[in-house]
Amino acid sequence: MNLNKPAENEVATAWLSEPRWYLWDGGFLLLGRSEGIVRAHAHHAIQIVIGLDGEPAICTDGDDWQAGRGFIVLPDVRHSYDGRGAISVMLFVDPESNEGTWLRTSLTEPITFVPDARLADCAPAFRTFHERPLEAMDIHDLVRHCVHALSAGVPPLRRRDPRISKSLKRINQSADLRVSLEDVATTVFLSPSRFAHLFRQQLGLPFRHYLLWRKLARAVLAIGRGESMTDAAQAADFADAAHLTRTFRRMFGINPLALMRGQFFEIDSPFEEHS
């Protein structure tokens, strides 16, 4: 469904019900009813949106709004979002995980609208989880089930360079993410320039962009645990709270204070790291 381009004076997004956040180190799932515009932004995660009782809308820069029951946004695609009053599931998948790699092989466009047949499994399951959680699948299993249902074919057998796999493990297991390209390159016995080239070749983005995404995901988790913006910024190796706020707005289109509202649940990552 095509809609008009947004007016310049569109209001910012607002929650119409208390959102629920399910957080893990590397991504999160958001469930709630919202309306209004999330300004243009881009992030490294694959974003899945499923409307449970309506059709949220999305647009890329310069294009008209399009609404649908479900859509998937590739990493680093700049877009705006409007919940349009619907209860929606918003899931952020690390594209370096096994599930993220599989899902990406199913996508050819920056934004893919999901056919109803593909939503037949996961949308009702999420609706049950929202309305009758005691009757629903465990959230960890539900997230994996949804991503598998939206992925076409069989999981790919892509082999990643073991030096990049080792570097990703080093980053993801770092307690404070205070790591540099030079430090990681040394651990895999490559020069910084060779490592930077190989990292971008294998993952499709520069090392510092990937590290920034991991820092932001770590900060979101800290905020969900009740830490202040200052403490969350320090835990994720941002210069200060202002730096974290600017980065959050650029990647998610909203102020991180939006994270201060709702119910928060910390879960283990539903996804497997790519070996």
C-alpha cells in the first residue's frame, strides 16, 4: 500500500501502550503500540517489523511511504518508520549470526515486504505471546522460530575466514568493548591495513562501524538494566552520555530516553554466532 511522503511538520513517534523490551547483547526485540514518525536513520542490524493488528509503514529517503503487515530492512539502509497505531513486533537481528546470514540470503531489496503466507506462522505466535503469554512459546524460541520462518531455502554453507571469526569472538566477548582495530589485527597476526580490508570484504562494512553497532547494543542492554545514560555510555565505551545520545538518534531515529519507558526483560541471545 503506497502512501504520501511525510509532511515536514510530522510529529515524533509516541507510545500508545507500555512497550515491552527483550534485550540481549547484540540485539533486541520491541513489542508495543505506537504512532508518529521515527525520523530517517540507519543501523547495522537486520530489522524485522510485523504488525499484529494493523499495517505499520516505512519509507527510504525520497520515496513514498509503503504500509504492510510485515517487512524486513537490510543493514545500513536509511529509512523512516511510522507505527500508524498498530501493535507491532520490531526485531533487530545481528547479520553476523548464523540466522542473520541465512536471512540475508533471502533478501534482494533494501526493504522487502513479507507475503502473508510467510507471516502465517510467526504473526499468530507473536499475537499469542502478546495477549496470552502463559500459553505462548518461550520468547527465545519464538524469536528463532520467526527468523527461520522468514528465511528461504536451507541455511547457507558460507565459510568465513577463521581470522574474522576469531576477531568477532574477541569483540563480542570483550567486557567493555575498549578494543581497537590495531589490537584485534595483532591477535590474528595481520597488519592493520590487511585486517581492515579483510574485515570489510567479509562483512560488508568497516571495522569501526561494526564495533559502533556492538557498543550501541551494549548500551541499550545497560539502560534496560536500569543504569543511567552516563553509566551506560561508560560501559559501552562511548565518550560520554551526549555521544551515546547522538549515536542512538543516528541509528534509531529517536532519543534514547524512549528506552526509559516500558517493561524490560534480559534474555540470552536467540542467535548462534557464525563459526
